[in-house]
Amino acid sequence: MFKLETERLSLRCFREEDCNRLYQILSDPETMKFYPEPFSMEKTAAWIKKNQNRYEVDGFGLWSVCLKETNELIGDCGLVAQIVDNKREVEIGYHIDRNYWGKGYATEAAQACRNYGFENLNVDKLISIIDPENIQSIRVAEKIGFTREKDALIFGKVHSIYSSMKK
């Protein structure tokens, strides 16, 4: 079973029993400000299933982010195959419960996923797809060594593509 650990966090595959807690996070309007809308319970359950399918098909996906100390699920973070400008890219994505913002958890989880991507997957480049107004996500991307590469039309609107090459 997949598990990534950092100093304070444990990342693992989603389980069905994560749905209620994940729904609390993904249904929050502030957390989902840069998505078309907050998630319903049904969309949250589908999100978990979609990522479980990604584990099977791609060998990776978004994983649950849990505090090591309490095992509380505080968000998701991981790697997702995306098509950007007709090219397959691997994206690092993340959502953290806003009650835990400003504590470095998104950066810590994203850095672990960046390292995992470069060390364990056959990729030379990783990206993050970020709404240009999402300053917090831009900061996380920059803290893990990503720089703004370009803008691209994805998910029906223009997003900034941040990236890093394997060193």
C-alpha cells in the first residue's frame, strides 16, 4: 500500500471512509474559491473514486494528507496526469483544509510529491496548474522550486502553468 511521509504528514491512498472528512474540506467555499463551485457529497465520493482509478491506471493520483501526530485527514495532494496544450504533463495538485492554512502543510506535502515524482516516476518535468489570482497556490509552487512557464487554456479558462525540471 502506498505511503509517503514527511516530518509532520503522512500521504496515503484514499479510502471510502475518507468521504465525510474530505467533503468538509472540499465543500468549503473559501477552500474551493478557484474551482467552479464547492463539492457536493456526491462529487466528493466521485473524486475519491476517480483518484482510486488513477492509482490503478497511472500508478499515482491525489492522496489523502494526514497529520502524523493525530492521523486527521487535512486535505489532498498528489500527482495527476493532465493534458496541457495537447501534451501529457504530470501535475502536482493540492487542497488543504483552510483551518490549517499558513502552517506550511501544503508546501510540505507538495515537496514530498515533487520528490516522489522525480525520483519514482519516469518524468523530467512536473507542473502545477494555477488560477493566476490564487496567490497562496502560487507561493506553494514557488517554494517547491516551480517557476511560471506560460499561460494555457485549461478547464475552460486561462490558468498559469508553473513547472520544474528534474535536476
